[in-house]
Amino acid sequence: MRNKENTQLQKKDEIKVKKQAFREKNIDKIKEYERTYREKNKERLKEKKKECMICECGCRITKRSIKRHQATKKHIDLMNKI
């Protein structure tokens, strides 16, 4: 079993190194792709940022800030009251 685990860890490390090397080698292409993607999907990304939800404590927040909200004193106090 240990040999299999070691092999899996080695493969994982090899893949990580290959990905890093690819990114370093193609950084300009990757940045250009990301830039064009954001331009093409500007409206969709803007709408996704605005998505709201109701937290379990009852506050209305954006979906992307849920973790930050859950760490606030306001959220903790409201959850203790419930």
C-alpha cells in the first residue's frame, strides 16, 4: 500500500511541476486568453457578482462574500440569538 501511495505522491508532484513550467513558459498566452475571456463575458461576470442570497442568520449578502460575512461579529451574534 505504501508503494502505491508514494507513486501517487510522486505523480502528483510531477504534474505540479509540469503545470508550473507550462504556466511560466506560456504566461503571455494565458494572460491574453484570460483578458479576452473577461471581455467576451463581461456582462455575465457582472451579473454573477451581483447574485444575492439570504444567509442562515437572515442577512442579505452577495454570494461571493459569504465566508467573509460568516466571520463577522454581526453574523456570530445573530446566530447565537437563534
